[in-house]
Amino acid sequence: MEESNNYGHQHPLLLLNENRLRSIKRVAAYCSRCEEKVSAPCFGCAEEGCSFYLHKVCAEAPSELDHPFHRHHPLLMKHSSSHSYECMFCDERGWGHFYHCSCGLVFHIKCALFTFNIAQNNLKELEHVALVVPYIVTRNVGVFKCFGCREPLEKYTYFSSACGFNLHKKCAELSLKMNHKCHRKHPLLLQFTAQFTCVICGIGQQRGLGYGCSPCGLFIHIGCLSLSRNIEDKSHKHPFTLFWRQGPFICDACGTSGNYVAYTCGTCDIIVHKKCISLPRIIKSKWHDHRLSHTYFLHREYVEILDCVICHQEVNAEHGNYACSKCNDIFHVNCVTKDEASYVIVENEDEEEEYASSLIVLERNDAGEAIVVKHFKHDHPLRLGDRVSEHENKCCDGCLLPISASFYYCSQCEFYLHKVCAELPKVKHVWYHHCQQPLALTSNEVFRCVKCRHVCNGFAYKCEECNGYTCLRCVLALTPGARTCLGHKHNPLLFYTNYGGKCNACGDEVEGLFRCKACNISLDHRCFSLPLTAQHKCDDHLLSLTDHDDNSYSESHFCDICEEIRDLNLWFYHCARCDTSAHIKCVLGKYPFLKLGSIIVEKQDIHEHHLTIVKKTCYYPDCIVCGKPCVDLALECTKSVCSSYTFAHIDCVFGKYMFVKPGDILKIEEHMHPVTAVKRNYFYPYCRECRITCVNYFLECTDSGCNYIRHVNCPFKRF
């Protein structure tokens, strides 16, 4: 024990060893600089009753440190009394004093000094740190990484301190400076940085040690400087040999540029990135219904269009790509493999590809086209038809759009399916849905589409993981491929997933739009799927979807339904005979994709009998739920003997009851207490909001002393 200077403390300090510290410390003591539990050797206050302690290493730490791992700026000691920080070496949080740099690096005092000594080849710092051999490790170290190279600890022998500071033995022995054949201009210096992208492998890293050249602005992973000379992979029948380069090259596997290092196959005369050696030969992607095969080059006559299905940019057939042998679709390697969750590797290449067809072909014509089929969602055979005029005002039971072009129809009942809707498979992957399981084709359900948000009762693809439904209009619109469009005379429209802008049809700002390469037209997929014709009581004829208004007379620029002004730049519905024009939303209404006459299967939480979707045009009965008149669409009980449930608004049943059940506790903004959903077959009280009788379902205050009652379909938010 010896006396030292007081390091800014008002009393003299004593240097304490382990025995002395244990004899005088009765409660947990903390270092006044790093604010961690104090351990020997440390300084303690000589005055009795003063609890000032200071680690020796913290006391002797300089206020400014020129660290070999960070040569650009000095590390300055700073104190924070109110906020914690996270050390970029060990990932642990800290308080009190720390080292920081103007470029954003923050370190514990002990971590900065510990790595400083290692950088100076003073490995005495590691003499008392446990050396762990991976194959005899008893704890799971899979999630822990070396603070230097950021690779998993279990790969190599490593030092592991009690504080969680982990370092591979090989990283502790790295040279501070090295000359390497990948960069002959300047020596490479061992550095620590907060964020970088390795120029060899192209992979970014949040922070860690690496070798860099400041004049040239490059940074390289430690592991990328000691690559294997030869690599064999099952995706290629020959071994690849390491080839250090001084200039750029084009990778024959992915078609993108590379620098500094490449691997070559002398037998096939190809040069590739290291990461591209292990590209899978065959994958099944959410972007395509068939398997995709990787090839290093593609003969032009095998493919009609050489544009990538995802980004719509040209694919160079002289370099690597993924292509479908069945339908000639082609993809950039980096586009189709960018999201690892969007594809699976086909391990057994000889296994036959499964395709769950929705159709059984009963009869074909001389050209081989299926003219009579059996769809698994309908009880009767369906016959192919193309005479739309004979089936006027009919809609497809799959997508609920008007019948057009080729379609199948049932001669025994009014059931129609567009040919393209009928040919959709029973199960399907879609690129915009993130659950891993494929979506299953379903029907006879009322649902809200997760993409367009319309309430529908046509066919849909349902995800069993998240219970989300996607209507056929969205599935067909967002299936990759070129599309034609109303009034558009240039090239077909293509969907750009990352393009954001204003939709020409509705004027909304949207992320993900159909675009034309030749002009500035942009369309949201919801507007792209609008019915080309529609009926409304405002006109005796069919109204046609129109993308421009040639009438310059200002009096005509009003909606003939709501009588409000129309934006001339937006799409609208129009009758040329009667010169009727109307907003799209006014013509289609709130529920344009609920088919009249459809039977809603009974749900005990709604009603005991089946319900039919009807449209009231003259007689408007009162809704049995809210008491208001059922104007336009409504639900009618199919049992004529049923007197307890005659008519109900669509909103009252599916707008709210789909989410609220008797016994649910809700919180509404206008009331101080929680309320509960109640179903009652007697004593119908008045709603405190609209003063109409609350029949069947209503909300009642949970406080017995409060008489607050209201309809369920009044605005509320879930507790």
C-alpha cells in the first residue's frame, strides 16, 4: 500500500491491493471515473468515511489517446453524468467517463487502453485472461463474436474475459501494418472503424477491426486477406482458384463488377466473386411459379425478352442469371437472391416439380385448348366461352370484375370465371407476402384484402400463418409481367416495387407503381384493376372508365352523382350517349366487390341463418342493428320465417362485428369508463349518441352506476 497523488480528489489517495481492498470495503464500491465495481489494483481515499475509489488504470488513463487502431483522430476522454453510452468494442453499456472521437466512436476506458496495449504488441494484458479452445467449450458461444473481426467466437481459439470482452487469439496477434498483393500502392494498416464495406467481398459491417488504406479510401475484412487458394462447391463441377487482381472485372456468375480478388475456373474459362461460388443451381422463388436455374451464359434465341422480371433492366445473356425453362422469364442474380426469405434452394434437382392445378380438364379442342373443365371450387363442369355479349352485365366469381375476353361459364347455374382466374393454382407464393408458407386459394368468404383494403367475397388467396387474404385482382395485377392499360399507346406497363410517386388515375402518392418506359404514366395497382365498365342508377347505360376529358366546357366538370367538381387530370366514369360523368368512388360505391345474391354462410356471432347480399333501390327497411334505413347494399336473412333479423347494413355486420364480439372490453374516447359489447334479445335501450334504439348488439358501460349505452358501429378504438 502506498500513497499517491489525489487525481483531482480533495483527500490523499492510497494504492490498494486485493487484500487491503477486501479488508476495508464493507459495501459495493464503484470507481468514480468509469462507475464500474472497483477491483484491485485501485486507489482509495485515505480519509475515514470517504467512499472515493479509482481504478489504477482509470486514474492513469490520458485525457487524449492516439490509438493505433484509429489513426485519423485522437480519442478524447469525456464525462457524461446523465446519459449512458454503448462501447463499440465490447457492446456493453457504460456510465461516467469514456473515450470518444469526432467521427462517432465511443469506448470504455478499459477497452480503449486494453486494445491500445494489444496494438502495441503488449500481450501481457492477456496473461490473466482465459484462453478457450472451441471444441471443449461447455457454453453456447454461437451468438458471441470476436470484437476484432466480428466473426463467431466458436470458429477459432479465443480469449474470454469475465466482463464479456472476447477476442480471437489470431486477432490479438495481428500485424499493425502489412503489404499485400491486393493493394500494392500503399501498406495496409490495422484499423477499427464504426462502419465500412469491404472492397473485396462487398459485404458491409457495422464496426470492427480491418485493414485499410486511408489515401485510397478502402477497407478490407481481416478474413478477406487470407482467402483459400482453392475452393470446391457442389454448385460447380470444377474447383475454383484464387486470382488476385489489380483492376476491375465482371463476374460471370452474377454479371456485376468486382475488384481486387476473384476466383477462376480454368476448365470453364469463367471468373467470379468469392460469394458467387456458392450460388445455388436451382431455386424456387416467390417471384415465379416455376423453378429457376442458374446459368453462366444464355443463348439469345432461347429467350424472347431479356429484361429482368423484377427490376425490368436488361440482363446481359453473356453473364450469369436465373432463368425459367418453361416460360422464358429471366432474372438478375442479385435481384432474385437479394431477399433470402423470398426463395428456397432446391436440394434434390431430380425431384419432379409440383404444381397444384385448380382445374381438371374434361375436354379439349383440336388445338389442345381446354374447353370443358372442372374447377375444385365449383360443383358443375365449366365450358369455355368468348361471346361476352351473350353474358352481358355478368361478373367473374373469382375477381368480381366484368366478364371479358375468354372465360368459363356454368350452364347449370350463374357461375363465371375468367380463364386467367380459373387457371390460378390451388396454392401460390407471392413476392409481396412475407410469411414462408404458400397462400391457399379460398372462396365463399367475406374478407378485407390486405393489399387493396376492399371488402370482397370473391376468390382469394389466404395465408394460414397470419390469416391475411389477398383478392384475385391484386394477385393478378401484382404477378410479374408486362401489362396493357386503358388509353395507353406506348410500351406495356411494368410494376416497379421501389418507385414512389403520384398515381395518374386517383392522384394519390403511392410507393410501388406501374410505369411506362416511354412516358411518365404511373398507376397504383388498385386503379390498374378498376372495372372498365360499371352500372349506376344515374344512367341507363353502362359507364365506361375514362382517362381524360375532352370537353372544355366548365359546366361539365362536375360529378353527376355527388354534384361536386371533378379534377380533369384524374380518371372518371363516363357515358358518351348521355354525357354523364362521375367520380370513380361515386359510381362504384363503398363495396364494389361484393356480389349481389351471394350467400353468406351463417356465423353464430352474427346471425343464426344464412344471409344474402341484396341491393335496395326503392324500399329501404330499417337495419335491425342500428335502426337506420338500409340504403343501397344490405344483408337479408334467407329464412322468410325469421323475424328477429330481417335486414342489416354491411357496415353493421362486417365493418365492426368482424372484430367485436359479446363480452369484448372497449375504450371509447367520448366516455370515461371502459364499455363492454352486449347482445340482448329483449329491452332495447336508446343509443346515447344517435338516440335510435339499440337492437341486438350494443355497447354498455362496465360501471354499474353509469347508464352510458351506444351502438357498436359508432366510432371507437380497441382497448
